[in-house]
Amino acid sequence: MSSGKVDAIYDALMNIKRGLGALEFDANVSASSILSAFWEESYVKHLRDYDQTDLRGNITIARPFLSDSEIEFHSKNIQAALDLIAKTDKEMSSEINDFVTHRKIFHGRVLRGDTSNISFGAMWLRVPEPEDDQVGYWIEHIVHEVSHMRLELFMNLDCAVLNPNTEKKFRAPIRDEPRPMRGIFHGNLRRLCLRGDSGRTFLRRLSGWERPNGRIALWSNCWHKRREVVEG
């Protein structure tokens, strides 16, 4: 069965849950599944149209959660990550509280997260793999996305980059393909934010992680490469 047909089945089941009133928004919950509200449909289509592939050439998959127990599991880990950030980086924690209104989670592949002015306030995040640290993962990706939100707000007041987004010719620090200048600007601000207290919390967790398949070692190497780019 094709990926598009599987997506259609998931989406239809979420429509049924919405119709039964089983997906009411709860501001006290740390996260909710994508497509739990009708307003999300157009943006989820945007996520699925992400133009990058992984090393095997696979395209993005972003599917909703049908199981409440899975949502509860990831919500608890997200809350644990938010509590750690609050203890170690008050400024970042304040930005999360000020900027983020919805944490929308999905399972799938390729795309890990997204924010934009189109749905400002919503943070779209893929859940970690079973072998990942289930709290440390969220620390990095929440800090990552809220850093993008911070820069978007700044650039609404003062457009710091005049190069058009279609001008994809600049070398990115940790990507192989050329990127637009706006993307380079976003990437470097995010790395500066990750070098703060939240970033140090993530590194401390790295030092105590198990390494079942080399994934954590790879992330650690990427982390230090990012620091070298910023400091160089």
C-alpha cells in the first residue's frame, strides 16, 4: 500500500475521532497529535510536502497518533524536558511559555520539526525513536524550534536578511546542499541558543547515555561540529 493511501486512512480515522468529540483541546496537556483540530489540515499538508529526503531517498511521512496512551507517554516526557529547561535556562523557559501555544506531535520519518509564521504559536514535532533518550531528545528539539520562533518575531520587526528565499547558493555548516541566506541566519542563531544552559543540559545527558547503535555518538559529534562552526 502506498504511503499516500496509508496517510489517508490515518487522516480519516482522526476525522472520526474529531467528529465524536474525542479530541478537545486541553491547555494543561503538554502535547497533542497533529490533525486533532480542523485548522491543522492545511499545515499538515505543508509538512508532508517537505522537499528534503533522507540518505535512502525516503520522503517525509507525518502521521497522527490514534492511541491516547502514546500521546500520554510523549506528553510526560515533554513535560520532563520543559521542567529541566526551566531549572537551567530561565530565559529560554520564558520564551517557550510566551511563544508556544500548541505542541503538535506526529510519527513518521525525515522531517523532525517545524515552526513558521503561517501557524505561529504551534510547534510541530516528530516523536523520538524508541532507542533515543526520551527526554533529552525533546530538550534539543524544543529549544531548536523556539529559537526559530524567536528569530521570526525579530525579523517581523526588522528584516535582517534581504536575500530572497529562492537564492539557495550559500554554504550551510551542517548541510550538504546550498541554502538561502535566511536559512543560514536561522541555523546559526539556533546554534547560539543551543550553546546556552539548555544546550549544556543536553550535553550533560549525552555524557550519561547508553550507546546502543552509535546514534548518540553521532549526535555528540554533530553537536561539537556546530559549536566549532559558531565559534570559528
